Amino acid sequence: MNEERALRVGPAGIEVAYERFGDPGAPPVLLVMGGGAQMINWPEGFCTELAGRGTYVIRFDNRDAGRSTHFPDGPEPDLQAALAGDFSSAAYTLSDMAADTVGLLDVLGLDSAHVVGASLGGMVAQMVAIEHPRRVRSLTSMMSTTGDPAVGRADLAKLRDVGSPPADREEYAAWMVRAMRAVGSPGFPLDEAGVAERARLAYDRGYDPPATARQAVAALASGDRTERLRRLDVPALVVHGADDPMCDVSGGRATAAAIPGAELVVVDGLGHNLPREVWPRLTSLIADLVHRAEAARV
């Protein structure tokens, strides 16, 4: 696909890199990726398969990811302080990221879209639905949580040996393979060559480790969305892996319990990634929600 660039996006006036798949006349589906991840972490094959189910798919780099605007001049992110309740190092919040997302819709001339978010992207998608409800035709929250610190916790024992990402390109690719072994899906094979190739591409597109911490602090500073999720009136799907060590399945269960009428799908063997073997099921679930929501709009 051809990468495009949107200028002066949202209230912050940032630049956003994005790509489009499928028929522009089909219902638009906006894919929001997670913390520290770029739009390429929505695999091209996943996007193509989803577009093949009668949707118009847009993936993009969030602020502080890939080729979209980065925020190196903001406060140095202090994740430990944020975990303790001190959010003074937050350069922005999830509300700002949600405004970026809506700003991209504006640039693309879309009055609304079906919004799909994974991990931190699920939090952003939830915030778009909360703060910009008229722009969201349906909401899909994947491998994400509500912001309630009592749910969706990471399994720190599995993450302890991963360590921090290195500066060297090849070392980073090897580190990403180790990380995916730790947080990926025990029920499905890990495409290690594909993970390493995507890591090299991400490194070349805009490797910025502090940006991951800035996004994490933004999520913590945004607090618990549970009560605001209870007031949503939008067709919603919540998908979570039963074996997700990065965001425990309790986060997905709490999200589905909070959103009125939300459908919860828990996938056995799925962790915190998108193995090729689950693409048919996930794209079918998303497309089915999209088409049901479209039919209800008529």
C-alpha cells in the first residue's frame, strides 16, 4: 500500500502517517494501534482480509509512533511516578490522542467510522467513543482495559526477563522476538521471522523508545473510564485473549461489563499479539459488527 501523510491534524495540528485498504465506498474502519507500536503492527494481511469483508480500512501511526509527529520536547516520562499517582510528567493524555484520531477522520472527510483499537489503542478508541460519540458508528476494543487498576494487570513475572529495548537495529529485532515469546499467544505458533522483519521496519520508520513511555504515562494519567463507558450508546465488541500476559483478560471482561450491550469474545490460546491463525475469526467478528451497525443506521 502507499503510505500517505495528513497535515494539521486535530487541535494539536500534528502530522499523521496512514494507509488505506479496500473500497472507499464501503463502511470505514479505523484501526488504532497500541502503545509503542506503529500502524504496521496491524499486519497488511490482516488489513487486506478485513477490507475483503466489505469494509474500507484505515491504519495510522498514533502521535509518538512511526512517521507521525513525535513529542521529544515534552517532560521526561516518569513511569514509576505515574504508577504511584504522580502524573506531572505526562506530555499529553488519551483525550489528546482521541482528538488526533477524530482529526484524521476530518482530514479524510469522514463524518464517522467504525473504530477498532488494540491494547492502548483500545483505550484511545474507548475515549473517542466517550468524548466524540457522533464520530463512532461501532466500537471494537481488543486486548485492552478500562483504566481501573484492579483489572487488566500485566503478568510481571513473564515480563521481568525481557528488559529494555536496545539501541542497535539487529539487537532490537532480536529483542522484539524475545518480547513476543513472553507476551504472545501460547496457543498459536510465533512467526519469529515476521516479528523480526516488522521490528526492523519499525526501527527504520521511527524508533523512539521514550515515546513508548510517554504513551504509557498518558494512559495512566487518564484514569479509570468505567463510569463513562457505562454511558455509551454504541454497538460494541470486546475481544480478549484468555492467555494475555500483558493485559489480563479481566480487563476485557470489565470493559464488556461496563459498555451496555457489548459482546465479549474471549479467544483461548491468544495472548497480546495478532497471530495469522486468528485473522479469519477476528476480521469476521469485526466485519459482522460493522455490517450490523450499518444496517441499524438505515
